[in-house]
Amino acid sequence: MVENRPFADFFCHLVLILGILLVAFPIWVTFVAASHDAIRVTQVPLPLLPGDQFFVNLKTAFMDGVGNAREQSIGIMLFNSLVMALMIAIGKIAISLLSAFAIVYFRFPFRMMFFWMIFLTLMLPVEVRILPTYAVVANFGMLNSYWGLSIPLIASATATFMFRQVFLTVPDEMLEAARIDGASPMQFFRDILLPMSRTNIAALFVILFIYGWNQYLWPLLITTDKSMYTIVMGIKQMLEAAEESPEWHLIMMTTLLAMIPPVLVVITMQKLFVRGLTETEK
């Protein structure tokens, strides 16, 4: 029997609302700053209500650029970030699915040793191995390219471990039934394992897309051509005004534009994302 505790419910809802306000307030300030002109944004107190310059600032940011990033179109930087994030997310999921499939369903020497070697790479993020990784990318001629932006970040021990755990929950009877029906290993993978892993794939895609979208250090290191700048790099360039004050209203507008693709991905895949993180039975 569930007890009726109005005070506890009120307290829980109050904490939830306060948490939402705490998270949403910086986004609201960004939106408000993007809708005012340069003078009003720098005045005290900071405006908390939207202004009438939103579409003017939007046009200026897209057409003319902002600050030190004025030579590069915001649209191009958004496109570069989108391509990089998609390549990282799709590449990580594809490699992790295949590696987990091989570890669970194939018997070969040192199988578990290879799995733990993959798992140990969690202790070697790209920041730790950045110099040798840069040397490899440079030797392969992948500087200032989408391949150079994405390939060094594609391998994922976390995703491999997650898919391995999912595949271990699949009953052995399914594999035996597929063998009796004459299905090849890849047919079993394509027709049974992939559909059963749909929610997990969706959850990982959201996480990995945002991970790829927010990358800054690696793109900064391997891109010298401004046509390959990502939006995160562009925002940092906008802040580095030498003798001029940063154009905060345009920087905030660019920040709002940079938030749109990740937000759309989360909203579009929200149900699958939640199910992929909470579902225990297949």
C-alpha cells in the first residue's frame, strides 16, 4: 500500500523545480543577451527580459561573423562539428558492436585478454596520448580533414563493454535456433542482435554525439585551416579579442546556435535514450 504523503511530494517537486531553474537560468541569460544590442548587454544590471534585436543579431552572426572568427562562416563551423560528431558517434557504435559480437560469440585464443586490453584503454584518454596520436595522424596525412578529426576518437571501451553485457543476456537458444535455420554469424548479428540492441544504440548515440560535438582540444591541435574549424573552436576564437571588447551579444547568439543540434538529438531520441539506460529485459 502506497502512503499519501503530501509534504514529501511537495518537497520533492520543489527540489525538482529548483534544479530545473538552476540548470535553465544560464540558458535563459544566453537567450536574453542574444536578443539585445552590444551596449545593453554590457550595462549593469544585466537584462533578464528579451530584447528586440534577436533576428538582427542572428543575421549579423551568420552573414558577417564574430570577432576573431569573422573570416569563417558560422554555418561552416556548425557543419564541421556536425560531421565530426556523427562520424565519432556512428564509428564508435559500429566498432563497439562488432568487437563485442566477436568477444561474446567467437572462441579464439586469448579472447578475454583482448577484451581486458580494450577495457584498460579507459585509462588512456586522448589527452594522455595526444602527442603520439598527433604524430600518427600527421604521418598519415590526415591533418585538416574530417578523418583526422574523427578516427582517433572512434575507439570506445565503454561502448564495447556495454554491448558485451547486452549480448551476454541473449539466451543461447536464440543462437542455436539461428544455426538450425542456417543463418550465418552476420545474419544472426544483423537480424537478431541489432534489433534487440536498438535502445542501447540510441542511448549511446546521444551520449557520443554530444561527446563529439563538444570536442575542443583535439580539433584545436590538428586544424590549422580555418575552413575546418568547429563551432566550439569558433566560440573560443570570438572571445579572444585583441584590442576590441568581445561582442557578447553575437557570441551568445553563436552559443545558442551551437546548442541547437545536441538539443534536437536529445529531444528526438529521448524515449529510446531513457529506455536504453533503464531497460533490463530484452
